[in-house]
Amino acid sequence: MLWLVAIAPARAELDLRVSIERDVPSVQIGSNTASVLKDGSGRVLAQLQQGTSLVASPDAAGLKISDWQLNAVWLEPQNGGFVYIDNPGDNNRGRYYRGRVLVVPTAAGLTAVNYVDLEEYLYSVVGSEMPASWHLEALKAQAVAARTYALYQRQTSGNTVFDVGNTTRWQAYGGAEKEASSTIAAVQATQGQVLTHNGQIINAVYHSSSGGHTENSEDVWVSPLPYLRGVPDYDQSAPVFQWSETFTADQMRQRITGIGNIVRFELVQASPNQRLRRVRVVGDAGSKELTGDQIRQALNLRSTLFTIQPQLGQIASAQGAAAPPSFQVTGRGFGHGIGMSQYGAFGMAAQGASYRDIVTHYYRGAILSRIRVQ
């Protein structure tokens, strides 16, 4: 049985606003079909032929595209076409997306926002976040989690320009090239299904691999959420389930600065599953206390579930303290460890679990519901 949850959209359709380029010096837009160019109020400026592309750049009036000076510009593909969006100054090639694009000026440049139907957006997200070859039940679980996460962000972001971005800071969205028959099937089989708790859409965060056990939300972040409870994971097949890296004394000193050669790391606080929350880093010229996430970012590690051990030997310092020549970092998992583990979903599906089993395992007490647009 599916519960119904009502959504009153601020816009006529259940579109999602996805920022593709943010605060860039120029934006190139086009379509693989004929398209219509409109100003910010929706007034038609031009009918464009298939393959025509235009470059927008910042201007005193807002932006300039071709001979028009505008405060915003729309490009809408016709006949089911795809919109092309690119930042010409970036080495990353542009991509095609479903829906339409709005380009608006910002204080730092231009931002291109893809307005796309929620379900069609998910065709790409599922394929961007999971291999399309994975078991269909895992892909369905990803579709439900991604739909729920997107709607939660849509309701709570407070951003007047876009709801979500296209990177893993939100959830990955690689455009039409990331769609596959399996990802489309997973989305269509779960159409409109979301996870709710006490009648509200949940913050359905997810990650790649927890390293054996997911975390309570408050043990990594701040707020305790009843549906984000730590549970055993099924991610043992993940290539990132266990990992290790070695850093020389020079590499450590360059990445954790201001305290000289690193001598040792002292645990201050950890989660019940030993994910690092606070660590004191002792050098031969001082010490500092850092969060586990700050160390993860400084060393570009996969997660905060790790230990750091000095290697044998030592190097002399001017202050007389002994610092090891290298450090071995051993860890497990990839990501924050909260909510659904993608490799855990893969493992459960391989054992015969349904997508319902998967999402209710990782989001404790959440109810699978269907959205109803009012």
C-alpha cells in the first residue's frame, strides 16, 4: 500500500530547477531541434533553427545574447528536443538536457538553470549516481531516494533561482547521456513514489559505501532525525569498502599547515562506529584541533572512517621533536555514511531484496508514499 502526500507546486508543472552552470563568465545554449528564444517575461524573440547556438555574456543591463540586452533569457526546444548548455570557458564539454533553460545574471556572472520535469530529471540522476547495469531493484531504490531528496530540496532550499545543482554536493545529474533503458524503467516503475515520515517528505540523503554500518545523523552532523538511524550495511562488495593511502612528511606538512612537521594525531571525539569527529593534530611547531571532515578534505580521503598511523623511523626537527617520515591512513567506505548506501542497495538487491525492502532498511520508520500534485 502507498500513502498519498499532497504537494502544492509554486509553478504550474512539477518542474525542478537545476543549476547547470553557476556564476560563469559566459553560457552557450542551443538545441538539437528547432527552438524558441524568449526574454525573461516570456516574450518571443526569435525562432531558431535546429543546431543554432548562441552565447550569452554579462552586460550592464543584465546579459547580452546576439543583439539583445536582457534581464534573463529562455531557450525552449520544440518537438521533444533537448537543450544544449555549456560554459565555453571550461574544458568540460557541454551536454544535452531534457526540458528548457533559463539564463540569468548574477553578481558573479551568469547562471544557467535547467527547468525539467521531475521524472525526466530522474532518468539521468539514476544513471549518474549508479551504474545502469546494476540490478533493477537497486536502481528503483535509487530512483525513490533521489526523487525524495529532490523534492525535499525543492521545498526547503529557499533559493530563488534554483532548487538543486548538478553535482554530488546535491546529486549528480549528467544530462541525456547518462540515461539508459534501465534507468528510465526504474523511474517509471516507481513513478511519483517518495519516502515520508509523519506525513512529510524526508531528507533522503545517501552515499556510496558506509564501510559496514551507516551512522545516526547526529553522530556525523548535528540534528537527530528519526529516519536517519545507523543500520548494518550490505556494502562488503564495494571497491571502497576498505582502502589505504600513504602520505610523506612533506605531503602532510603541505596539507595541514601552520604547525610544522606533523608528529602525531590524537583522537578527541568519534562516532559510535569510530567515524572521526574531532582530532588534535600535533606538530613540532604547535598543534591544532580539526574536525574529521576537515582532515578528510585536506588529505582528499574517501570518508571520515579512518585511522592514521606513523610509519617506522623519524625525522629530526629544529625544535627537537621527532616526526615520522610518513603516515599510513587506513579507512573504510566512501561518503558521509548517512542514509542509503548505494553499494549496500546493490548488495541487498543481489540477495533478492526489493526496492521497498532496501529503502525501508536504510530510512528507518519512513513510509513509501505517492505524491499527488494539487
